[in-house]
Amino acid sequence: QVQLVESGGGLVQPGGSLRLSCVASGNIFSIYATGWYRQAPGKQRELVAAITRGGSTNYADSVKGRFTISRDNAKNTVYLQMNSLKPEDTAVYYCKANYYADSSRSLGVWGQGTLVTVSS
């Protein structure tokens, strides 16, 4: 059982920065990967960045060099640092955790989403 809560969204100007947080609770030690996704109006939900338990990271080409995913294990929190924001980054951002259930099934859980608006 894992629960996620995102925060940090808001309005930011193009070129600005924002940091999103995803706090996990429950059986956090079962989590093997956490990702940030986003969904813009009229668009499919897409993976933005992901980090595995071992620390490997993966980024969408559209955000490479601008976004950084990181974690603070002591706080059970994964962050998405977003720099050089563009209007096309405007979307609802969701975090997702993949974790192992007791049966060794792999499950995923989503946070509620946080809106990021990049506009002048």
C-alpha cells in the first residue's frame, strides 16, 4: 500500500523555475521506481522523468537539460526541478510510483496531480 501526494505547482513565467514534490507514504520500501508524468489539454499523458530505486534516471527528450528528478529518501520525497520553463510545459503533472505487492505483483499508484502553468 502506497499513497502519493504532489505539490509545488503554480503559475510561473517562461524561463522561470519550479520544483514539484511527491511525498510517498505507506510501504515506501516496496517502491522500485517513481516517475513524473504530465498531461496537457488535448494531449496524451506522457512520461517526463523517472528514477529507480538504484538511482537511474530517465527523461523525455523535451525536458532533457532543463528538468532534474531527484529524491530525498529521509523525507520519502521525489522532486522534479524544472528550469527554463516554456509555455509548452503547461500541464497537470502527476507522480506515479511502481511498487511490489506482497505477492510480488507489480502495482502502480498515482498522485492527484498538480497544475503547472507557464505564461507571461
